[in-house]
Amino acid sequence: MGTESMGLRESKKQETRQLISDHATRLFMEQGFEQTTIAEIATAARVAKKTVTNYFPRKEDLALDHHEAFTATLARAVAGRAADESPLAALRREFAAAVETCDPVAGFAGPEFARMIAESPTLSARLRELHDLREEALAEALAADVPAQAPAIAPRAAAALLGAAHRLLFQRIQELTLAGEPNARIAAVVAPEATYLFDLLDAGLPAGEN
């Protein structure tokens, strides 16, 4: 009974969190991120202002509510790869799958959302920060398999190259989205561009990381 009760409470918390996030995103897209207040979001979601800030300590995370999944994406792909698969191969495979499914975490979030980010200096800065955090997490995952003879900077160097490629691809998806291209067309353009980028990395990274 106790476990069931805890499960219901957790489910209710997740529903409340999603409700707040949905109303916040709608208001941000209608009014602009900078112009929308926490009080307006609380009113729309029919919760107290403190409830909003308890779930989302940073206003930016109301808009970028998948930030934890985003920052963990590359590290998770590397950590969960098969024993005979290189980090680069795992990241190439995961990105191809994200393009095939038009995954919002990869950048396929729609024109209204892309415009909301582009028009907000605060959200643009937060997105850059999330890219940096994603790269740091990737470096930690790569460090687990660095050969003993490799220099200490090796995992960070590899993460910087791999992270830059993913950052560029994310920006490319956003650019095409803002240009009015549908997801199917964006995927058709980005897939070969990703192959080109990953081939460059394959030629440049050390054998243990490509």
C-alpha cells in the first residue's frame, strides 16, 4: 500500500510538472520568453508561484524542460555502447536514429519553439550552457576508456571535437526549421551532412575514439 501511494504521489508530481511546463511553453511562444512572468505561468496552470519555482528553479528550464535528457544524451550513448563499438560509431548511430525519428532533443522541436529560442538572449545563452554541460558529461564518459599512455587531456579533446559536431548539427536543424523546412526535408538534408561530419572525425580522432 505504501509503495502504491508513493507511486501515485510521484505520478501526480510528474503531471503537475508537465502541466506547468506546457502552459509556460505556450505563453513563451505567444508572448515571448522575456515578456512572460512566473505569475502569469502560475495563473495559467492554476498553481501557486512557489509551486512553479519549486519544480523549476530556473525560468529557462520551463522552456528547456528536457535539459537533463539533452545533457546526458552523448554520454549515455558512449556508456551504453557494445564492447566492440567505438564511441564515434555509437554517437553516429544514435544521431542517425534521432534524425530518423525527428527527435526534439536533437533539435526537431518545430518552428515556434525554434523561434522562441532564437528571439530570447536568455534562452540562447542557456542553450549554449547546456551544450557545454553535454560536452563535459561526454568527456567523463570517454575518460573511462582512455588508454593509460594517452595524455590527460585526451578525453576532453575528443569530447570537444565530438561535442562541436553535435552542436553544429543541432544548429543546422534549427536553421532549417526557422527557414520553414518541414521535418522530413530537414532530415533528408541533415543526414548526409552528419555523415560528412562523422567521416571527418573518423579520420581525425585517435584509434581508440573513432
